[in-house]
Amino acid sequence: MLSFQIKNENRTIEISCDNAGISQLVEVLTRLRGSGNHVHLLTPSCGGSQLSEKTPYGENAIGEVIISHGGD
């Protein structure tokens, strides 16, 4: 499980995950390292399978997260 939620009047991003979610995030970041590229993480309703639709607390989670690497 991996989910992202915006909180505190758009000032905070909360990431919720279990061990599988941590592994998935580490894998994505490792592949992205040094690439100068980007990756999209999506919920099933947005056409993906990387993110959970809900947080562990039953709240709606963000449907798409884009992580960009600026290159080194």
C-alpha cells in the first residue's frame, strides 16, 4: 500500500505506506536515479496500480504522483 494525501491547506504531503509500499517507492527512486527522467505513479482509477485509492484511514488519496529527476 502506498498513498499520498495533501493536508494542512496544501502545505503538507502525507505519504502512507506499508513494507510493500516502501519497497515499491525505493525501486522507483532507484530506477530514476541519474536518469534525468520522470515517473508517474497512478491509482487504479487513473489507469495504474502503484498507488492506493484510499489512505489507511479511509480518506481519498491522490490519484497521480509524478516524480521528476532533474539530472546530474
